[in-house]
Amino acid sequence: MIRELTCIVCPKGCQLKVELEGKNILSVSGYTCKRGLAYAETECTAPMRTLTTTAPVEGGGVVPVKTDKPVPKELLFKCMEVVNSACVAKDAKLGDVVVENILDTGANIVTTRNVQL
Amino acid sequence: MYDIAIIGAGVVGGMIADTLAKYDLKLCILEKESDVAMGATRANSAIVHAGFDAAEGSLKARMNVRGSEMMKDVTTRLGVKYNNNEALVVGFEHERDEVKAIYERGLANGVKGLKFLESEELHALEPHLNKDLTCALLATTSAIVCPYELCLAAVGNAMDNGAELMLDFEVSAIDKNGDAYTVKAADGRTVETKYIINSAGVYSDKVAAMTGDADFTITPRRGEYMLLDKECGNFTQRTIFHTPTKMGKGILVSPTVDGNLLLGPTATDIDDKDDTSTTAEGFATIFAKASDNVADIPFNKVITSFCGLRATGSTHDFIIKEKDGVVTLGGIESPGLSSAPAIAEYVEEILGGINALGAKKTSYKAERRPAHYFRELSMAEKNEIIKKNPAYGKIVCRCEGITEGEIVEALTTNPAAHDLDGVKRRTRSGMGRCQGGFCSPTVVELIAREHGIPFESVTKFGKGSIINYGKTKGDN
Amino acid sequence: MKADLVIIGGGPAGMSAAVAAYDAGIRDIIILERDKSLGGILRQCIHNGFGLHRFKEELTGPEYAYRYELQVRERNIPFKLNTMVLDITPSKVVTAMNSEDGLFTIEAKAIILAMGCRERPKGALNICGRRPAGIFTAGTAQKFVNMNGYMPGKKVVILGSGDIGLIMARRMTLEGAEVKAVCELMPYSGGLARNIEQCLNDFSIPLMLSHTVVEIHGKERVTGVTIAKVDERRKPIPKTKQYIECDTLLLSVGLLPENELTKSANIILDRITGGAVVDQNRQTEIEGIFACGNVLHVHDLVDYVSEEAEIAGKAAAAFINGKHANDKSLKLVTDGKVRYTVPQCITACADVTVYFRVADVYRDVRIVVRDGDKVLVNKKKQKVAPGEMETVTLTKEMIEGVSTDTLSFSIEA
């Protein structure tokens, strides 16, 4: 089976072709960098995504956050639930951990800006 | 017990309220919508017509000519922008007789400052006109105003002088109790009053029926408009009409007092009294007809389109009458805006005739500070104000240059805005080229703050027009 | 007040230009920013994908902005927040206003325009129907969700497949909304391929190409939209109309450089980019007034904005220091398939990277740059698309060798 993918690693958006036999990857073509090749491989076996969203701040308002590395794609909505019930301190700085090792993925939820401007 | 209840806070009801506010009366204005100026006043051509359209001897002709004469003083007193930009009724060669006839009718109606123009003079005045037009009537008394600005100022001035405004008050029944009336609202509120003024616009027939008057009906006539960016505001200097038809004055091209270019209206009779949809046919008609008169209109500079309803009466003339203490105003279609000051003066005369007015107040304040005074100030004057109130140094609407101070003023002075569109009509915030894209979240914040309501309770124009459905995540 | 360099806008372009000018020796700089913090529109672009070129890592918008904010702060470059510039004159007098200083003017030796862009509003689209609540540009919705923390819709249709629209499709979905469709008038998307993949396909949101919204339903709040397929001339085909129930219509139908101030200085704008006509230094036709970032032409990547802003910042420094070469005069012309170039002219012999966009999707083509009949560049491309900016680098030697007064840019088979 041939699976066609659009690489999401960078804005180039290379069109990748992955030749599969069951879960085994026989070949990958269309990539223009090493990261593209790696993307094709994980995308066909265990797709991963970086989650970016907002988290509630103590006393009201929201602050942008992200997972500090990609998490399994199928866990995105579950991660959202966890983040939505988290609480970021009023004096949190960019990069502070909001949720550690979210859903045992090994990824932390970190703020992407200082709460105070 | 009120002395007088005015039903309908459009420009006619507003001008009447302002006129009656000088008497020592307990006055209320009942409005079905969440703000004033929400009916025909919200969306019309914004023209102070010279008075050559209406048939000789009609009430329309009389009110129009008089209203047009009064308008400059009224707008000056209320601090409303008024621009005597003149108008042209243009015609092709085969329409020459019709243009002549309008000229003659204008003279018969007593309109001053009319002039018949030949091709050369016409094109010298307005270089963007279609070159095939060969004649025109020039009306030098024709002017432009902003209809809702006038209505807001009139209602505001009446309120400053003691009148009460009740919003979301949709009149559902009127009962007579001896010498007084009980006016009931759909939500259960009631108002007791000695006299009633029915200035309910497209609903004036319904309100009249509640008082036992079934003499006329109102057919809403839909008029669609397009508004172009301020870069196009000087495209024509005058208001350009084509020779009129049975359905109205046709598609006009006119600058607005705020410097945009307005095209419209279409004219479609409909049944639904609040169907203000725009249509593909409407857009096509505006493109075609406006281009007949003015060449090379930059249609790609359209920033918004909208639709208004005109209250076209079954008698084809204005209806202004009094019976048992109820003054009914029906069929106040175009030129209703132009006529509004004269209608108010006439209503005052009628009420005086039945001894409904009594003595004048000693405390009456006639003059009103212009809503846009801040923008007109010099740099030094602005800095004085900013020093006292820093909110005037903070621009919220970047396209129109509107400050937080001005928005707070719109939220706190009579008649106070309660929603996003209300702020927009009062300040022009959100009315510019980005159409509120940047400023609306900030304006929502200011509305919530000034009225002490939750962010998600702020609406676009009251009732169910909610903007946000609540927080993305719970409180902490 | 007087200043050597006034920078209008404290977003990625303004900050990057300020840092570059500072590093080129200019100290008397002031950045005027209308918002309450530096960062510009990046502050609300909380998604990742920024910085791969500049920082070799993937950052979110606020993180990317903060890197530049730190560079500004480390250098102690002065900036004024909540400050709106109201006017600039051809003689470089800037009038601005804020709460602390009131209305004030600054006489500048040089100005860098970095005001960014705005979204095309609904009015320009002439969609039929009433005007209920629930119609937002994608960026306005983004601000409500990401900055205010409120949900402007639950059932959403998006018109236009620009990147902000795609990003908001994912964002609203993650926050619990149902995004029913993204309609795109053109037969191709204006957004990046990766965003179609990770924002739409990941969530099974249909992208309906050659479709538009013809009518909006609802009196108080949107209750639905009617969409239709369009023909080759982009006119809706009546028999393809279908109703979609929704409470929200988001618009992502294009960005327009925000050049009101540029116009106030009587600077000529390029009809196609909507930004100023500039040379390789990003200098406008008025000496000492430069432009960079989205106010000059709309970029898809902030990395390129920073790059362009550095050029403008350095050039402004050179201008202030009186070191401004002017030894060539070339006009860059396009064939229509190449829609525009930035810069539009070259005034000095130096290495110049020319940025451009194409008018349609073309496959297996060559990007060709000619001096008369002489081919200077002949670059093969598998695919070029309007949504993706292309570049060609011309060397100093190439430019020195140009024998005519124009360079023509074309897309050829």
C-alpha cells in the first residue's frame, strides 16, 4: 500500500510517499530533509503532534501554553481536558511547567509567555 | 402617570421628544428595540431633501420644505454634523422633460435655490458623472446628515431635560381608562399616560390599530445600500439622483457626513416588517443603476452593505392626525428624515391646540455638546483633556481614531449605549475599513466594565445577539 | 521631540528593524507600538511553526516575539506602548498619541514603517442576508479565544482557507467547537499545505474548494449559512446551493497591508502588494522612509519578516550615517504569472534577494530572470502556488553586469 502524506515539519509542506506493508515501512520518497523522513516514519506508525492551547490563570484570564515535545495525536483532546483544569500562577514566566509529564507522555505543558506583560 | 408617551424612538419620535422636552411635562419614550434609531432611521439615504419630490399641496411637500429649512439650526443646536453639499437630479436627453417637470414642481413647492443645468455646467460641477447625461436639476439647499446621529442627539437632549427612555418595550396593547391610557409591553411592563404619540415607523399601523384606528396600513419597502471606503468620499461632492420612478428616487450616489460614499437604495415592497436582508439582486441593481449616473465607481472599495425599511403608507402621503389624545404619525417614508423637525413642530402645534402642553420649563437646556467634539479639538485642547483623563489618549478604534474616553462617554451619556452596535453608531468605532476586526474585543471589554456585566453577556445589538458563548475554560 | 530613527510598530518587523539599526550603531531610536505590549499579532498566534529559519527550532508566536523583545530590552532600545501614530509627513514628522504624553510630534531623521496588516472584512464580500452576531474575521475570533479566553462560536463554518482560518479551525475544534467546513472560493487553498494537514485533515474537517458562502441566515445570532459551488469565473452555481446549520461564520479571506500612514506621507503604493514601492534597502520613494514586514507585503512566514526588517534596519542606519550608495537604477518587471516582486527596483550593486508571489498554481516550471534576452537565473520548481512566497537571489556581479534598465521575472514551462 502507498500512503501519501503532507509533511508538517516545516512550511515547505513536502509531499511524501510511504510504501507500506501492514505496519512495516518499505520505502519513503518525496522528503527533502532528514526530519521529513523521520516524520513519515512516525506518522505511519504512531503519529505525534505538538499541542498549543491556553491554560487558565489563577484569578482569571488565560495564558498560552504548549507541550514541550510532541504527544500522541490521539491524546490531543485528553490533554486539552487536563490543561483546561490546570491553574497557572499569576507570576508564571515563559517556560514554566504547568503540567508535568502530561498523561504519562513524557511531555510537559509549559507556558509560552510570561503571565504578566 | 406620564403626560405623554412617545412610541418609537426613531428620528421622528426623537425630534418630537426633543421638541416637547422644553415643556414641564412627564415624558417617556417607549422603544421596542435595545437602542434608539433601530428602524428606518438606522439605514436610509441620510439626505436632507430640498423638497421638489413630493406632490404640490401634499403634507409631505409642506413638511419637507419646512423641515429642510429648519435642519441647519436644529443640527447646530444638537451638535450634529450637517453638510449642505447640494444635490443633482440628473437625466439623459430623453428624460429632459421629466427633469424640467421636477424643477417646476420644486418651484411650486416653494423650494429655494433650484437651477436647471445644461450638460456643460453639469459635467463641470461633477467630473465623475456619466458623460451621456445631458441635463440636471441643481438643488442648492439639499444637504446630508447622519440620521442616527440626529436621532441619538435628539433623544439624548430630551433625556438630559428629563424625558425617560424605556428600551426593549414592545407595545402589545393600549387600553383607555377614562382620561388616560395604559400602554402594555410584551414583557408585562405598563405605562400610564394622558397622551400618546405613535411614531412607530413601519409598525405605526399596528400601534394605530391598538388605539382603534384601522384607516391605513404600512408596507415595508426594503432599501439596500453599499458603503464605500473613505478614500472614495470625494468621488462626487453632491448627492446624485436619477430622475425618479414610482418606487422612489432611484439609486443615489452620495458622500456621507463622515466622508464615505453611499450607494443605494433599492426599492422592494415586502411583508415582513423586520426583514433587513441584503440580496444578490439588490447588489446587482445598485452596481448597474449607480453606474448609469456616475462612471467608474470603485466598487472594490465597498466596506459594508446594509438594508433598511421605509414605512410606505397606503395613502401615499404623510398621515399626521390627533384623536382622543392620540397623535398618529403614519407613512413617514422618505423624506421623513428631512421632515422630522417640521413634523415635531407640527405635533407641538397639535398638542398645544388640545391644551396638552402647559407651561415651559425654566431649566430647559436647548444646546447639546456634539458627540464628536473631541475629534474636532486642537492638539493643545486634546492634551488638556488627556491630562485630566488619560483614557482620551488611548486609541481603541485605529481606523477611525476613536479613544477609550469617547467610548466610555458613549456608554455613560444619554442615551447610553449597551451593546457593540450602539457604541459603533455613537462613536464610529468599528465603522472604518477593518469593520471592527481589531477593536471589537476591546470594545466588548469596555462595555462589560462600564455596565458591570460579564464579558459574555455583551451583545451586538441586544436580545439574542450574543457575541461570545462563555469562557473557554472554567474559573480558577 | 527629535529622534534619529522612529519605528512605527513593535511587532516582529519593528523589533527586528530596531535591533538591526542599533547593531549598526544607531542609538537614538524610538519604537511606537499601539498595543499594550511588544509583539504585535504574534501575541495571539499561540500555535507553533515560527522560527525554523531564524532560530532553527519550532517556536510559538509569543515565544518568537519574546526572543526579539529580549533583544530590544538587552539593548535598552526605547519604546512607547499604547501609542498610536496618527500621521506622518513626507518631511518625516511623526504625530502620535498616548495617555502619558498626550498628542506629540517627533521629528525623525529616518522612519521605518512596520505597521503590519489587517484582515479583509465581510463588507467587502457582499454576502447576502442580515447582519446577525456571529460573523467574525478569523483574527478577531483568535483574539477572543486566545487573549480573552472566550468562545465566540460553537458550530462554525469558515470562509477562506488562509492560514489564520486553518489555524482557527483547529483551535476552535480543540476548545470544543464543531467546525463544519472550510469553504474556499479558489480551486486551491491560500494556506500552507502543512496547515491543511495538521489543522483540517487531523480533525476530519472538510475543505471545500471552489465553494463560497452566498447567504447568511439568522436575525440575532447566525443560525446557518448557504454555501454554493462556484464556476470558473467564481460565480456561484445556483443548483449547488446547500444549507449548513451553524452559529458562527469565520472569515479568512485575505490580509491587506495597513498603509494609511504611508498614504498620509504621500508615498506611492504598489497596486498589487498594497504596500509601498521599495528598493533593495526597503526604502520607499521618500529618502529615509523605509517599510518592512506585512505593511510592505503580506508574508506567510514571520522568519522572512524578521529577515526583511533587518535589511530595512541596517539601511536606515546607513542612511542616518550618510552612507547610502546609489549606483544603479533597475526596474523589476513581472509577466503576470509572477504577480509582484519585492523590491520593485534596485538602486545599488549588491547581493539582492527578491521575494515574489505567483498568480496561480503552476507545476514543473522554471523561474526565469532576464536582462533583455540574457537569462540571469533559471530555477526549476516542481510546484509554485500563490500561498507560498518564492525567492530568487541575485548576486552583486549579476547586477553590475545588467546592461538594460529592467530585470524581467517570469514563470516559464
